Amino acid sequence: MAMHIVDRRLNSGSKSLENRQRFLRRAKALIQGAVNKSSQDRDIKDVLEGGEISIPLDGMNEPRFRREGGTRDMVLPGNKKFVEGDMLPRSGEVRGKASGAGEGDGEDAFRFILSRNEFVDLFFDDLELPDLAKRKPAEVDNEGFRRAGYATSGSPSNIAVSRTVTLSLARRVALRRPRSETIAKLEADIMNCDEAERTKLMAEAEALKEKIRRIPFIDPVDIRYRRFEPTRKPVAQAVMFCLMDVSGSMSEHMKDLAKRFYMLLYIFLKRRYRHVEIVFIRHTDRAEEVDEETFFRGPASGGTLVSAALSAMHEIVRSRFRPADWNIYAAQASDGDNSNSDADVVSRLLTEMILPVSQFFAYLEVGEASGNGFDMSESTLWLLYRRLCSDGAPLSMRKVSERNEIFPVFHDLFRRRGSLQKAVP
Amino acid sequence: MTVLTERLFEGADWDFQTLQRIHDACEDIAVTELGLNIYPNQIEVITAEQMLDAYCSAGMPLFYKHWSFGKQFAHQEAFYRKGLMGLAYEIVINSSPCISYLMEENTATMQSLVIAHAAFGHNHFFKNNYLFKQWTDAEGILDYLEFGKSYVTQCEERHGREAVEQTLDAAHALMSHGIDRYPGKKKLDLRAEERRAGERRLHEEQAFNDLWRTVPTGPAKSPESLNIERRRKLLGLPQENLLYFLEKSAPRLQSWQRELLRIVRHVAQYFYPQGQTKVMNEGTATYVHYRILTRLHEQGRISDGNFLEFLRSHTNVVFQPEFDDPRFSGINPYTLGFAMMQDIERIVSNPADEDREWFPDIAGTGEVMATLRDIWANYRDESFISQFLSPRLMRQMRMFHLHDNPDESAGIRVDAIHDERGYRAVRRELARQYDLGVVESNIEVVDVDLAGNRRLMLRHAVVKGALLAEADAKQVLHHLADLWSYDVSLVEVDANDVVLKEYVASPRITIAAA
């Protein structure tokens, strides 16, 4: 009998992908909760690797009519010592009991593995930059290509065959290129005619053949290429300033917290917004713009002058990012230590220069692990910012003293808000 | 005699020629020696990932899209990746040609086992067992699934994914009660099914006339004209196939929703015989692969080493942990099936006195294959066990029967064991465990309140005091009410018609925004 062997290994293996996406979509709220929960006690690097999560099973239950209770009968293999009429105690010993029923056993949690992309997508899903409003038409983004008619030049792979043949046909008709059938007919006639006619016909055939040679079937002028045009669409330009205090008063733990926060911010922006410029500024009593590598890894130490960082930011805004065209965001991390004399400068810089042009300004105060630093007194910077805040400045402020607080605080700061609601703390 | 038969393969490696050779060698033995009658075979080689895929669409190569399959996939994948679960060596589909999936990482020996097991054992069973003949249409199933898949996609495009998903969710919840248990007038023909679905839709579109909406309705019929007898007759009550009833009689479903219910119902019906023949089906396939591989080894076409490898896998497959073993999870259908087939072989060819007494019809007739083929064709698990489980096998497996009455405070009673007094009781109880009619709850539609609020009334005949699990029952009833679009009530009654429990559910949403 005929037998077929089919090699299916080359077929794509992800036939279930669509179903999986449906499942994820359906369980989104549950999964998101699980993702946020599981990310709290993990390192940022690990978070981005995806991993196993578990969601409560009842949320995704598929109910069926099934029975429970009542009297049960079961036949089991492997009797060793029982005889008819024995009574077995209900708990323990007879293990067959639970599985004998076979129906109701289930787990209370449903575990599965999310891929890296799925995980990060879900993690950042409900976050966004607030107030991304200023759209400058000049800045455009290449979104891809679209068909835009035909061109006389182009790459061979883009030849528009039907258009080319149409044009060539038109040209051949216009120039009266002899058809091959005409010549064939003429040659047939030559075979069957007398001598006098023959020379004449042969000359005629020769002329036609000559004409065919002169008028090519397809001439370079016929050839058309499909033309593609890059499509562009305006995008919102945004810039995020990351201001980090690296002064001596910041302990290693604080720096670590701040860096983690910025790492998260950095990943979030890179992933969700392709057009966000990021400016890294670190400061002691002097401020400098640094690259990403130095920002996250470079060591530095010194006194503290917050105004230095703010004026550096202001300088950069003025020279490179026109507030009319750019959505400007800033996130500042500090331990809150600042010299009292600096307070006025900071306050003036913020209220007059920076906050008016910013969409959103987040302040993250990092504290010692035990958290005792906060309870005793509010830091100078915190007091100052809170005053500004109550005056209605678009300023959000949060405190962080433990590593596992970073994710919730981050979520809180960039939570998606209603469109009408301003970014208020 | 020194006829040197050529080995089918050496070592563990194989290629497609090897598979072909193995298949041909197996076929030779299967047809001439075992007398099997099979569908043409199609063997497909797949990867582990594809095997996982197949797991999650009920083993079928194509299936409509639904989130629950994705859920299953995510779950299985997590288990598989953690190494908690191995994958099956093969999946076989009851279709013509009979499709067997082989995993690419199987060794040549394993491929031989799998080909003998699936492509001949299961294949023969599918083609010859009366349940499969009656309830499935092997020629049409793949086309029908293809139709189902594209129909669901089409519905999603026309009516939105949400609406389709809600309907399918509801239908899935009722799937176990969407089965006809008694054969109808004519054989199932899935190709015609598909054609008719298309014709129905076409007719509806052609016959659509908005004027019908404006035609005045006549005076309402008096309630007396619909007395209970007539009403039940009109609605075909009582009806235990809930999906069928809804498809035909739910007042407010759209035609595409009826078609979806129909698809789910057909799929459930297609799998119905498999649930009733687990022991026999696996027993047949295991017996066949054992016979074929043993013969191949005798012929010298499989080396001793490879044969040992085969025996090892075979032993794993038919391993039965005892009830107090931590690995115990019910009776292994492979073990029971294979043991019974071998036992029958023994009874037919070399019976003891006891066997002559218990099985006068087959003992000592000597026609092993004819007897087995007849059994394979005409029984299902329940009848097979109640007819052919021998005292000797009961002793061998040391079976005993426990009776657990929750009212009995002293504990669980050992009702019968593998002795002279207990054989029949043990056998009867074991057979009953495989009777889907007993395993599934018996729920039927009994009436519809047509004169009043159109409430749909269901009744669950409680057996041995086992009520429905409440949380699940409520959810299923909600799904049912959604489809019915009016209230649904369910009463649970015992054998004396005493109502034990009552449920009422109202539709949450109108799925069909008419």
C-alpha cells in the first residue's frame, strides 16, 4: 500500500503563537499583576530576561459540569493484604483514594513562562510619558516605503513587467514593427510562387527582417520600474534629562538606587519611544554632561550643589532643545542634601527657567536602606520641592530607600493618566 | 537455514529510506501475519516544538483559534521546559490517510516501535472498531477542521473577535454534553456538513427580504394549544445533547452562532469514541507493536541491541505502579489493554480449565488473530472488560474493589478482592469505571416555559449521591443562559425524584445583539 512520508520539520513551529497571544490578551490584567509582583524582588537585568510567572487559576478557569462527593467505587491494582470486608481508615494509608476519583484535582496556581519581550511589554504596558503634546512637523520619521507610480530608472528587482511590456507593445505598433507571422507567411509564399515573384518577395522579406532588427522587441526606453517613496510622518520630539547627584554624601547604596532607577527609565524610554533624546547630567558641586557609560558606571565624588545641575540643564535646553519644539522631561535623583545658600538659586532656576518649559519633572529622593534618614527630618531639597509643588508646579516627588521600592515608584511616576489630568504628584 | 536477512537499520540513526523500509517490513507482518486492515499511512516527521503545538490543539494538525489552546500551550511548555514532562513519541490521527506524527529525535528503534504502534495498531483500530465507524468520518475530518478553522476566522472578521470568543467559551463549557450517544439514522458525512453550511448561508443571503419585518403578525396562539406533550415533541425533549438543543432551539442566536455550536459539537462527537476505547485502542496498538517488533527481531531484521532498546521502552509504556506507589495515577490503559490482549491470546491458544469455564466461546479455539480482530471491531472498553477480563489477570494485577461511602464513619470498605467470591464484582466495577454514560453526569433538557418567561429547565439525575461541583456548575449555567438568552434552571434530583439542589442562572449579556 502506498505510504507517504512528509517532513514537517521545516514548517514554522509557532503554530500556537496566535493562541498564546489570545491567551495573554485575555489574562492581561492577571498577568500584569503577576509581572509587577515578580519584578519587585528581581534585579533589573533579570526582569528583562522574562521568566516564569504564575497567575491564579480561577481567573482563567474553563468550567465544565463535573460531579463531586457521593459514594464512590474504585478498582485498584496491587492488593497486598486486604481481604473482603476490611475497613480502611479514611486518612493516610490508602493513597489510591485521591487519584482514584480522578476529576477534581487541580493546582491553585497556573504557571507558565513569559518570553523576554512579552515580559517587558507587559511591564511597561501601562506607562507613558505624560503630556507628550508638542509635535513639530519638521521632524519626520521614516515609517517605511509605499508604492508611488513608476520610474524610468531603478533596481532590476523592481522592474514593472506588465507596464514595460505595455509600453513596448505601444512602441512596436507605432513604429510598425513587422509581426513574425507576416514574415512567416511571406516565406511560405516564397516557396510556392514563380521565379519572377520570388526575388521581389525575397527582397520584401529581407526588408522586413531588417526592420525587425532595427526595432527591438523591448527597448531601454520601454523599461519602467516600480517606484517606492519613503513615507514620513511627524513625530513628537522629546528629551529626557537625567540629573544625578554623585556627591560624597550619597552612599553607595543611594547611588545604586539612583542608578537602578535611571536604568529602568532608560530601558523604558528606549523601548517605548524611538524619538526620545536622553541627556545625562551628573553633578557634585559642578555639573557635567556625560555619556551613558560614564553616567552608569563612572565613579565621582565631591560636594553638592544642585543648582549647578539645574543650570547645566537650562544651558543645554537653551542651546539644543527649543522649548517650542520639544517636549522636555527631567528626572532628578538625589539624597536631598543641598547647602542652604543654594536653595534660592535652585528655586529660582526651577520656577523661572526649568518648570515653565518642562512637561514633567520627577524628583526621586534616595535614602539609606534602613529608612531612618527620612523619619527624622525632611531634607532641604524635599522641603523646597514640596513648597514649589504646592504652588502648582508640574513636579512629582517620591522617596525610595529600598531596592524593591524602585519598581512601584517607577510605575507610580509614569502611570498612564487620564488625558485631562495633569501630572500632579 | 542460513538465509541472511538484511537488517533494517544499524544503530540509532535513520533517514527517510529507513522509515520506508521499516514501514514496509511492518506492513508485511501486519497484513499477512496479523491480518490487519488499515487506512493508507502518512508519516510526518516533526520537531519537539511542533509536538507541543499539536498537544494543544487536541492533537489535530489544524484547529480553530481559541485562547484556551494558548493557555494549555503555555502550561505544557512550562512543564516541558522544566523537564517535568516528556513528550509523547507519536500522535496519530483518526483520518484517512491515517496521519502519524513521529518526533525527529526518536532513534531508529523508537521509530519502528512508533510506526508499528500507530501506523498499524491504532490505524487498524480506527478503521475497524464499530464506534469509530459509527461516529467518525475519517475521510472528512481534516477537511471539516479546515472548514471550521476558516469559518471561525471569517466570523471573527464579520462579527468581532469578542463575540466569537464568548460563543466558543460557552460552547466549550458544554462540550461534554454536546454528544449524541445513540446512533442516528444516517452516517456522519463531514464533507456534506461543510457543503450544507455554505448552502445555508447562501440561501439566507439570497432569501433576505427586509419586508418580512413589516408583515403584521397574527393573533397569538392560545396557550392551551401548546400542551406539554406537544411542546416536548416539538422541541424534541427530553434532550441530553445540550449543544444540539441550543443550536436548533435557542430563540435568539444568530445563524453563525448556531454554526459555531455545530462545529464544537461535531468536534466533541469526533472525539467521543476515543474516550470510550482508551484501553482497547492502546491495548491493540501495544499488542500489535509487540508482535511486529518481536517478529522483526526473529527475522533478524532488528539487531539484538536494538531489540533490547525496544523492550526497555515497551516495558516503560506498560508499567503499572501499584495503588500505594507514589507514582500511581489510576490504571494505565496501556498495561491493562496489553495484558488483556495477551491474556486472550493465551486463552485462545492454551487455556486452563478455569478459562474454559469462564470463556467457553473462545477458549482453545486456536484462532488467535481472528478472535482478537473480532473483539477489536465489536467492543468498547466497558463491554470489553466486562466480557474478557479473566480471573487469572485479576489475580496477576491483584485487583481489589473499594467502596467509599462518606456516611460510613468507620472508613472505606474493601468490597471485593481477586478471589472466587470477588471476581465478578471486581470485573463489574472496573467495567463501570470505563462507561462514559456513568462517568459523565446525566443532564438533560426537560422543558421550556414557552407560555411564561421562556425559562429553560434542565435536570440532573444524581447517581450515588454525587452532586455537581457548585462553582463550576454555576459558571456553566451562566454560559448556557447566555446562549439561551433567557433564564435557565437546573434541578438535581435523586432516583426517587427528590430535589436535592436547584440552580437558576440569568444571561449576563446578550451575545447576540440582534
